Amino acid sequence: MVTLEEVTAAVRAEVAKHVLRDDFGNADDFTRDLQICSDDLTSIALSLENRFGLKIGRREYRRIHNVLNLASAFYERLSAQSESLTSASSSNGTKAGSTS
């Protein structure tokens, strides 16, 4: 399972490709503080979706304004995905054990 710190680091690395400075904070607003244009924000989002194998909904993106928001959105999805896989494995193991 990936940690929130690892997800945040991945988000920062992707954002850094589109920002002219290295000293940005995780709470800096993408458009106001970092002046990232919408095309670059789309590129960041698609790159991270491909990296993590997840899709974030359009409505959810409307609530994302900084590295912390974006990292949290991916982390929550990754955690939910991991929990559902764990539950499915447990259910399959229980069913298999009960039929033997």
C-alpha cells in the first residue's frame, strides 16, 4: 500500500514539471500562486491518473486547488481500491475454506 507521503511526492514531482520555481508549497494554489494554466493542469491530472491507474471524476477536480488536495484525492481512491481488493480476497478465501 502506498502512503500519503509517497503520493504527495509523486504529485509534487509532476507539478514541478509545470512550475518555474522549486520552492512552491503543498498548499499553494495551482492557478493563483503557481500560475499553472489549464492545459498544464490537465496534463498533470492525466499523468497522475496513468501513473496510479485511477480516474478522478470531473466534479471532484473542481474541488482540487493545490498539491495537498490532489494528493488526498488520489490517496483516498488508492486506499479505497486497496480495501476493496483486500475484502474481495478475504471473501474468496472464506468461501473457498467453507466449501472444503
